[in-house]
Amino acid sequence: MGILVKGCAVSLDTLNTKVPTGDSRPLAKDFEMRENNNGVTSKTGRKDRQRSQAESPLDEAIPPMLNIENVQHNYGDVQALRGVSLTAAKGEFLTILGESGSGKTTLLRIISGLEQPTAVDRIEIDGVDVAQLPAAQRNCTTVFQNYALFPHMSVRENVEYGLSVRGIGSDERERRALEALDLVRLDGKSERGIGQLSGGERQRVALARALVTQPAILLLDEPLGALDEKLRQQMQEELVVLHRQLGMTFIYITHSQEEALTMSDRIVLMSQGQIVQAGTPETLFDRPNSQFSADFMGFENILTGTLQSFKEPYAEVSLGGKSVKGVWTGKTLPEIGQAILVAFRSERVKIGDSIDTSKACNTLPCTAGDRLYRGKYVDQTAETEFGPVRARIWDRSQQLSDFKQISWRFDDCVVLT
Ligand code: ADP
Ligand code: MG
């Protein structure tokens, strides 16, 4: 069955209909319950968020909210997913990060049941095998980038929609819709038409419509992609707060590393239909384990050398005659003497001759190269024997001309293949 929304056919499945669950607990009450349980039985709230960043993302004692094993999906000749396995803990904010075409949407559509995978070993939501269940019977809801709202309905009617298809009575529908609108700070606008809302407000309606059904998992496919930068940042913060309040499992798709780093408990980085690295934002940001991850996560400096020695956790690399040290993060250590990469971020590079070399840091001689003024900071290039190294300088009082040396700490340097 299909309905025309904004000139395109949308199946009822995409509008997140589900079988009635009979669960009519107020969202806010649910929130109080989770906040008060001290983080023992649910991985929610700031406390758990910090814990899950420090430790393993999955607590063995709690069954995962989502478990997918070895999913493959082809569109004709295109291999969109090539053996992806993924788990999400209860209450986790999990972000799937990757460039356009890496398979993120396909993975989300397979989780929600909108796409039937070419092959999969297992898909479980909250312990239930859903591989054969249609979208309407999976306990998850999707928020789309293009909102997919009904233009002819009011804000409240849009939010009530998912409840009315489940046969929930009008009084309860209205109460729950107003509560969901309150959560997304749209309570004063419930009787407006969709056309009378800004882009940010429409996205909030789409969010309220997804939340009102209290799914076990909220799936968000680049939901902030159409918003301008300022609004996007504001909505990022609001989503984090909302996630904390509700304790729901969020699976969030984005191609923006900054968005992933800001919001997530854990990030899964995808490339060409495969997961290339998964870990906390800190791990992805500071400890990429491949050249692809380092590149994607914005390591401006990647130099090639040869492996000189290895003593956990540091690998020593020879750059010409010069030796530098960094934390080994790669997957398989090459032989001594083989080619290896040294990667470090421009904001961790210090320039100048007054560097305290007694600290555990690498130094390289250089000459000052190009400089790019960027307002908040300056991007300064240092020309070394091994090619240009970029340094990001935030300190306006820093002398930028005529320096002859750069340095960066061993711990701010990764070595990988
Ligand atoms: P992402 O969401 O990361 O941008 P997608 O999951 O949409 O990636 O797409 C993964 C790959 O599958 C891409 O190469 C894309 O072109 C292809 N693809 C996606 N949907 C279809 C489709 N309906 N038909 C054919 N190819 C598709
Ligand atoms: Mg996509």
C-alpha cells in the first residue's frame, strides 16, 4: 500500500507503522525510570555514556539491542554490503560513518526491514529474530533526511499517524503526540500545517513522529543533512540530550566525522560495503588503524618511512636518516625494514626552536612554507626533507616566520600500514 507524499510514493512501511505494542507509558516517565536506576540495568544517561566510551561498548551481561551477523547485499552487480556484522548495546548512540556510497543507507534499510538482504546469518532486535519479519513488525523507526511528512496534515496529525494505524484511541493519541512534541520543543505549534514550519521544525516533527511510537531502536539516516550549519549544530546537541533523556538505542548515519565525534558513544566507520574500524570517538579520532581511517578522520600528515623497531606500544620509524616514534595502531605489523606510515594531526604539531625536546616528542628540521589564514587559526606548512608537514596554530602570539624545527609528541603520533 502506498501514499503520495511530497510528490513521491512512500509505502506505509517507510512511515514506520508497527503492530500495536500496547505500551502507552509516557516518554518522560520512561525517562525518569531510566535516570533513577543508577545505570546498572540500562546503558543510558551521561554516566553510562562516559563509561561506554572508556570501556568496551558492549556489556557482556546485557544482551545487545541489535545484532546483525554477516549481512551481504547486492544491487545487480553492485556489492553494497560485503559481510557486515554489527551490534548495538541497549541505550547506545551508535553512529555509522562513511562517505557517500559506502553502504550506510542499505544497512539501515536492512535493519528496518525496508530492504531484504541478499544474504544474512542473523538479524536480531532486542533478542528477537526479525530476519523474516516485515518492517511493520520490527520494533524500530526511521527518521529520514527528507522528513517524509504528510503536507496536508497538521503537525499533531502527522505525529499521531503512527498511533492511529495501530488503532490507538483519539484521546491517548493526542496526549502522546503532544508529549512527543513537547520533547522536541514544538508544543506550541501542534495545530500548524507542515507548510508553516521551517526546515528545522519539520525535522523536529519527523523526530516526534518517530519517538511517539516508543521504538526499541531509533534509526536516523542523515537527519540533519538538509539544515544549515548553525541549526545543524543546535540539533546535534538537542539529539544528544534527547538520547540521554530517553535511553533509547539510536543508530545514526552520517558522512560527517565532526557530527559523529560530537554525538556518538561509538562510531562504526564504513568503506565500500565493509566496516573498516569501530570504536569510541576518541579511538577513531586519535587511534586510526589504517591509512583509510587516518585519512577519513582528517589526519593531515601521513609520511612514509621504514619500520626500525617495535616495543609495545611504540613503533620506531626511520624517515631517511631521522628516527620518529609513534603508537602502533595498524592491524598487522610488517617486518623490520618494510614500508610503514607515520600519521599525526596538524593541531598537534608545534613549530619553532624553543621546543622542549626532553619531552617524549619527535622533531624534524624544516623551513617555513605557505601560510593560510583561517580566522580562528592559521594553517602553516613546514617544509621538511620528507615533504610538507602541516601545523595548525591557534596561538595568535606565536612567531610564524623563520622557524627551523617542528615537533609532535610520540603519543600524538600513530604508526600504521
Ligand atoms: P550510502 O548511504 O553510504 O551513501 P547506499 O547504501 O545508499 O550508500 O549505497 C551503497 C551502494 O549501493 C552505492 O554504490 C549505491 O550506488 C548502490 N545503490 C544503492 N541503492 C541502490 C539501488 N536501489 N539500486 C542500485 N544500486 C544502489
Ligand atoms: Mg545514504
